[in-house]
Amino acid sequence: MTTEVRERKLEEAIEAALVTETESSGTAAEQTTDTPVRSLRGYRKRLSSAYDVDLCLITGDVMDFINATQPKTWQQFREHHGNDSREKLLKRISREVEKRGVLDVLRGGIKDSGCHFDLAYFQPASGLNPETQKLHAANMFSVVRQLYYSKDGEHSIDLVLFLNGLPIFTAELKNPLNGQNVVDAIRQYKNDRSPKEPLFGFRRCIAHFAVDPDLVYMTTRLDGAATEFLPFNQGNYGGAGNPPTREGYATAYLWKEIWKPDSVLNLISRFVHQFEEEEKDSSGRKRKKQKLIFPRYHQLDCVWRMIAHAREHGPGEHYLIQHSAGSGKSNSIAWLAHQLATLHDAEDRRVFDSIVIVTDRKVLDRQLQMTVRQFEQTLGVVENIDKTGAQLKEALEGGKTIIVSTLQKYPVIAGEIGALPGKRFALIVDEAHSSQSGETTKDLKKVLSAGTLEEAAKEESKEEPTLEDKIAEEMKARGRLKNVSTFAFTATPKPKTLELFGTKRPDGKFEPFSLYSMRQAIEEKFILDVLQNYTTHKVFWKLLKKIKDDPEYDRDKANYLLRQFVDLHEHSIREKVRIMIEHFAANSAYRIDGKAKAMIVTRSRLHAVRYKLAVDSYLAEKAHPWKALVAFSGAVRDPDTGTDHTEANMNGSAKVRPQRRSLSLSIAFSSSRRSSKLDSISHCCTRCTWTRS
């Protein structure tokens, strides 16, 4: 069997799953008559000859859709332009797609000569208006195999999907039986699918998929060799890839679930996000770049399943979403919040009056607020609570749709929600396990007044109440509220988190409603395994006897105390610093065009201060060209010198300049527990050598 025939088998399987109607089985006009509302139809099979290479449209589908759904507007347009109406309208649509992108045109339509044309109709929030239901059902989906996209008529792509005549997805298909797989499909997109071709220009299509029977990858921007493809797979028992299947293809979820007409319309209207981002080039100059965000599979699956469950069961439910670092939690939270805000049940009643997002990440709170607001398509939906509890109280009582707040205001939220039994709320908790603001909740006086490194380490390592602890206390005090559903996002849930928010299994144990594991994130290369190249150093030491007699001690306790003394000794710190810096100089400093960095993670703020001083001293002594930054909160008093240290007075006026080899080392405090600073290592380790002291 030839390569072409084998790939054709996969094409045929996809086409057979998508196509439910032939070209002769009616028109879109049938959906807008007085007959009962029908559901969306499947795809129609189209030939490449129906595609207009110059306009990047299936012109017949475009005109059929407009004639069927907007006959009065089309008649008005024809009266204005006469016999040239069809050509003028199609050219205008093509120009608008080229200028604004297909996503914006599908969502917002186009205007010409005082006429507004819609190019798609999305699922209405409720079924109260039969007319909008009929328009939604009139959408036309088409699939073309081996579409010839170039003007010379010599180059084709395996599969292209269209909505109302506008291209939305392309796909390159490969079959491992002929020695090619998804890697070859990606290579073909990079090498043979030029973004200068209209069909492959940025925003002409929403996404491009590389597919084989086992794996799927996708991108929203083709950029030659610089194109970045992301995995779009279900996960395979906690790892990357897809679970094996006895029959069919492991990637069949792509065309059976994701490319279904209802799913595509939901993706376009509720998920895919187009925005402008400011970036800095190598010289530090700012420039704006258009970006298109397409959800990863676990994000889609998670939000879709929660929305479906909430629609069926209403408020009063708990959901635990265990998504690792690198999972895109901020985007998942934003998508969930906006869809919960317009969710209606089977009787067309609104499920939730307000959506409240609570985050414990003080540094990332602004980022989350910005992400939620970016996804806002109707102004005024999102209310950021960044002032007082009174502002929060007013927002809750006033029925604001989406409210973003912080842990510090959680008691107000719990109290107000409990006092408004007639209203129904969705409470989204970000990082349910963490307490990265715990540095403000512990007894800082004890920490900052610690007289020795041992005392500082002991105080810093104490567990403080976490966000989950506080929410658990509130729930215990108030009981489970029937008017509130809680959606808890966390990367590393404790057992009590699982019991509080998780789903109970038949065996009595609890599991998360949705899981995207750290293993999968590492295997999919969204985060790096910081322990992959972990190296230990053996320490040898000898203590001199300081007392005359030989008192007896518990052997294990004595060894621990002796090791603790050696580990925290000034000489030990200096030797560790020497090893770290020389290792960095020999193995890492030259990487990434000389911009590599290193990180030292310490067990307390006082340790961070001591290491910063030791590093500065060693760098000056050896005349190394780098500088060190230190990161910790508040002020730390060194008991040996009586000096108060802060980030500002220790770091001075150092600034990051990409063109200079400075700021190559940083020293960060981390408690013995997982913290935001330690989490960040997984994101920065492509540029870092790091050591935990």
C-alpha cells in the first residue's frame, strides 16, 4: 500500500465521521422557515474546485448562508450595488478577514454600504428566543480533502474545515505505517506551508493541526522554522500522549469531539482569544504583537465538563481541579468564570447570579484580574475588588457578574454569600492549597528577631494556616451552603483538600474532578524537571573536642545537632558559595548568549542575607563580572552585626539590561514547604542553574 493510500485511509475516516449530509440534502434556508427548530447539521463534503484561491473562501457557502439567514439585508445590499453585489460582498468579506482575522469577522460580522452582515450565529445562552435558535442551526460546516491552496494549483493540504464558507482549521495527516508521524506533519508545516500563502497567513485560519493516529499538535501562527506547535492530547494515565485504543484511532477525539459543529461554535465564541501583547526586543525596545490563544485539551475538557455538570446539578456542588504548574490555570479560570456567568439550566433559568474569584497569589492577583478582563467581550461584566471590604459588599449585593478578589477579603465574601440565600454564587478558588501570602499571616516578629540561623530556620519552617484551612474553617462554621458551588484550582492538593473539594469514588476515597499532572506537564515540556540533573555533594568535617568529660547523648539527636552546626557555620556557607559560583562559571555562565542565570534557594530570610553577603564577597574577591540579587519580604536584622537588611538596601539600584552580563545570580528565600518562589524555578530553569542550600 502506497504512502498516499495510507494517508487517504485516515482522511476517509475523518471525513466519514464529520460528513452527515450530502450536497443535495437541502440548504441553510430550511433552518430558518417556520418548521420546528432543528439542531446543527454535520459537515458537508466539498471539492477543492469550490474554493476560491484569491478570496480564501468557499464562495457558494458564503452566499448560501447569507441568502438563507439575512435575505432582507442582502436585498438592501443588492439594491445599492446592482449586478456587482455578489462580487463586492465577497471581496469585502475577504479583505475584512485579512485585516481583522477570521475570529473577529465570525464574531462581529462586517459592514458595507450601511448593511451589517453576520457571518456566524452562536448558541444563545437560553432557549427563550426560537428565532435565535433557528439562526444558530443554520450555520453551514464544510470539509475539503486535498485542498489546492496555491495559485499555481500544484500545492495541496490534506484537510481544511470551513464555517459558512470561511476557513477555520487546516490539518496535515500522517500515518506511522508508512514511516511518517506527527513530527513529519509539523516539519511539513514549517518547511512547505509558507505564511505568505493567504490561507496560512496569521489569523486567516484559527488553528493548524498536525495529526497522526496517536498524537495531535496544533499552532495558531505559522512562522516557518520558528513555528511553535503545542501538544493537544488527552494524556495517557498521568503522562503525555493519548491512551491506546483497541479499535479506531487514539486521536479520534479530535474529529469526534473537538471538530463537532457545536464544539467548534463554542470554541470560537467562548474560548479562542485574540489580543495584542507588548514585548521587548533584545535592545529593550517595546513592540506590539498580535496573538491568538487556543485552549489546550485539558483546559477544554475541564471547562466543558464542569459547565455541563453545573447546568445539570445547579449550585451547592464542589469541584477540585488539580492542574500542575504550566497548565495555564489563569486562562482556565477566566474561561470558566465567563461561561458560568451566562449558564442557564434546562428550564432556561440562570444557574448563578454572580461569579466570585478568590486568589491567594498577591503578586499574581493583578495578572489573573487582567486575564479575566481580557476575555471579557461585554464591557462591565468583570469587577476587580482592589480597595475595601465595603466595595466587595456592594458588588455582591449589587449582583455584579464576575468579581475578582483576594484571600484577605474572604471572610467578607463568606459572610455576604451566607446572608444572601436568595442569590446563587459560583466561588472559584485559585491555588486552594497554597499560602504564598502566609508570610504576612505568620508571627513575623518571631522570625525577624531570631538570634541565630538555627532559630531563623526553625521559625520560617513552621506551617501557617493555608487558604484551604481558612475556607475549611468557614465551611465548618457555616455549613455547606446550598446556594454556592465551589471550584477549587490547585497543583498539589493535601488530603484534606481532596476530602473537602474532591469527588467521592465508590471505594470511599476522593479524587479530583479534573487532573493535569506534573508528569504530563513535564513530558509535554510546559515545565522542566528541575531534578533531572540534580547533583548532591558529600560533606566531610571533623569537630574538635571542647569539654573535658564525655557526657552521653542520644546518638541520632547528637548527629543531627552536629550536622546542623556545621551546615550553618560561616565557613560552611563560604565553601558552598565557592562551589556554586565556580560551577556556574565553568558550566552555565556562557549559555544563552551569556545571559544564563543561577538561583540559590535558602531555608530562611536570615540565611538569604548571609548568602547574599558571602556571594558578594566572593564575586568581588575573584573579580567575576556578575552581580547578585536577593529576594525576601520585610526587613531582617542580622544578630551578629545588629544591621537591618531589606531587598532594596541589599540590591541597590541594579537593573536588568539584556545586553549586559549582569544580574546572573539570585538568592531567594523559600520555606521548607512549596512556595511561589520555588514554583517559579520550574518556569525559569531554562535560563538558570539553581541550588537549594
